[in-house]
Amino acid sequence: MSLANGRPYLAIPGPSVMPDRVLQAMHRPAPNIYEGALPEMVDTIFPDLKAVARTRGEVAIYIANGHGAWEAALSNVLSRGDRVLVLSTGHFAKGWGAIAERFGAVVEVLDFGPRSGVDASAVEERLRADTGHAIRAVLCVQVDTASSVRNNVPAIRDAMDAAGHPALLLLDCIACLACDDLRMDDWGVDVVVTGSQKGLMTPPGLGFVFFNEKAAEARARADCVTSYWDWVPRTRADIFYQYFFGTAPTHHLFALREALDMLVREEGLDAALARHAVLARAVWAAFDAWDTPGGVSLNIADPASRSHAVTALRCTAPHGAQLRSWMEHEAGVTLGIGLGMAAPGTPEAAGFFRIGHMGHVNPHMVLGVLASLQAGMAALDVPHAPGGVDAATRVIAQAARPAGSVAAGTTPAGRVSVCCGD
């Protein structure tokens, strides 16, 4: 007997839950790809994408996942032999650096480990030492999906400016665009890469590269660019066909348009960011309450360095693998594996898992995951203190309390009430 029969919930950090409206937007016959309704619709997508990244720069759309967007960005700004500085806080920045190496770049990694963000002072020190300005680009991940670290991007830009260094700042926002705030222009980011399958609530298959004038100037000297990855025709196409260097990803574009309608034109970006912040704090509150020796704890101790899109957890092996299996087979919830936190196949790897709370999520979805986890810990005898779900509900209740209502934890007469007890 399994309790999981019912609607499954994919709570991994991407692909995220796809809204029914987005999926239904794809359910139509193939359109004319040369003129008419499709090109006219796509013309409306570019400004809304720029609004999400908060940029007045350009954006190119690729038929690719995030790794393709990595390659597109690098090919447009690098030449063989260029030096690249990678700021690693987990798993994915190193992967981006490995692609730069295959382009022929000389890659140097500053590794800050998987439990804290980039130390901006170390970045400044390294760039000051580069007196000949050999470093052409600094690669950073805003949120590392593996560790759930959220880096302080303005501090990194300030460090680069303090060092007086002209390197480009390239930022991976694949995990967190539209979940954690990004202000590309205000923060001085030169290139941003992201994908469709997380905060943008669209099936995997679209990659996006945003770039400013400084990056466009670097494109003029780059010798790694190829005809497919070249961003110039994708932003200044004479005919629609050139935007995608071939047949357009028609049905993904229909889905993206619907997702942007929901995100930008209906809910509003600021409201979406606030929703993600509340739900993330609810997740953190639950695990803070459950935290006990031998049990499950948050990978990132400092709340200021935690992502609003994904939360990485660590526990005594093999509790992580056991909880993921129980959640899938008994609760119908799929959690993320502990990617990059331990060598694959080792016993230590069974001590990590991740929860995605990005995109099309709301309180009943997040609270359902947390309540199921509490049941799973009880069923598997995983050590945990009481009160996790209650702590999460208090965060949500406080955030959604109607204006003029009585403060949490008190009665109209000012007496302390006994509710939501641990």
C-alpha cells in the first residue's frame, strides 16, 4: 500500500511546477514562423524579459538549457587564451568555468566552499594583484542551486570597482531569476544568463543571455563566437527567422508569453519576489524548529546568504536518501538530490537533499511539503524537534495577516493566546 496515489508534486529546484495556463498555451497547432501573429507576439516578449532582469540592455533567446546559455555568453566575450576568474560557492560556477576552459581560456578558481557566499574582499585582493588586467571576465553564480547560497552581487561589483579592474562581470541567474531580486543595470552586471524552467515557469528548452554595451564591445574582439551562438543577429534581426538562427521554438514561446503575462502583467515582479521571500522564510522556520543533533539542518547558516528559490539540507547519512525515497513513494513529493555536496556514490552523498520553492508555488504547496517531511521524519525515526510545521504557518500567517487585524499571539483584550503551540 502507498499513500502517494494522487497528484504528484515535483519539489525539485528545477524544472519547477508549470502552471496549467502555461501548458495549455502550448496546446495548439504549429504557427507560421515567418510572419503574422507569432513574430508580433515575440516582439512583446523581449521588453518583459528585460523588465524581469531590470535592464535596458539587450537579450538574446536561444533554443538551449542553462549550459547552452553558459556557452552562448562565453563565446561572445572570450578569446582563446583569455584569463577568467571563477567565484565558486558550490557546484555550478565550477561547471561554467570548465566550459570556459574548453573554449581555450585560462581559468582560475576562488573557492569559497558550499556553505557561505563570496568574500568580496578576497575578490578585490585578487583583482588588485592583476596589475596587467589579464583577467577578462569574472564568473559568478547568484544562487548556486546545489548549495542554495545566494551571493551578494552588489558587493562583488563594488570590489571590482574598488580594485579599478575592467573585467566583465558575468552572472548566472538560472536558479533564481524572478525568485531572488536581480537588478542587472543598478548592480553593474555586464552579462546575465538564465533558463526558462525555474522562476520563469516555462518548460526546459529556452536559454537567455542579457548583455550591456560593455559586453557588446567585448563581442567585437571575441574569437570564440560561432554563427549559432552569436548574439548580434538574435537582437537585431532583419527577419524573424534570424532571432533563433533557424526555426523558432514556437510552442515554448507561446508558453513563455503566458508565463510572463502571469509574472509581469498580472502578479507583478515585486509581488512575486515578496511571495518567494515569505515562502522561503517559512521553509527556514520549519527546519530551524526541527533542528536537533543527528537530524536535518539548513546548509546555509546565515539567512542573508540563503536563496528564496531553493533550500539545501544536510543530515546524517543515509537520512537524506531515505527521506527522498519516502517522500516520493509515500507522499507523492519528489525532492532534489544533494548535488555536488559529496562525491556521487559515496555514503556521504546520502546525507543531503534539496527543496525547490520557485515559480508557481503558494502556501498550500509549501506547507504540504513541510508537513509531509515531518511525517517522513517520524516514520523513519529521523531525529527532529517538534513544531516545524507550526513555525512555518506562523511565518505565512504573519505575512498574510489582513490590515487592522490583531497582532499575532494576542487576543483582542491583549491577553496572550495559546495557539499554534509547539
